[in-house]
Amino acid sequence: YEKIFNPNIDIQKVIIRGKIAYISFGWKLVESLHTDPELVIQSIVNSALENVRGLKGVKILIDGVEPVSTFCSISLLSTFRQPL
């Protein structure tokens, strides 16, 4: 298996509101996003959508805040609504 995430990345909080999962990661997630953003975001979104019944979307947060960054044309301001 290929290691996608730095093993020191922590999930700080998961809140599900209105069928959207808001997943807050620690700042170290940004390091992984610089390496292979498409694979990292795909892994997060697909895991959540495929494993939580009734979930309609995933919002990725960094330290509880909606990041304004774009990695390889993928904006983290997006709410991801389908498996990637």
C-alpha cells in the first residue's frame, strides 16, 4: 500500500450537520496536500461518503477553519458531494 497521509495527522473533530460531514484536520494535513492533493482529498471524501450512511457531502477544515487554499486546482472551499 502507498502511504497517503503523514501518520502524525490528526482528525480534530467531525461534525455532521444537514447530511454534510465537516471534518477538521490538524495543520499537518497541508503537508500531505502539497505532495499529492488529488489523492489525499479523494481518500478523505470517498472514505466518508462510502462509510457514513445518508451522508451527502464532505467539507474539509484545517484547525476548525475553512481553508481558502487551492491545491492543483482543487479548492478546499468546495463541499465535495460525490466520490472522486
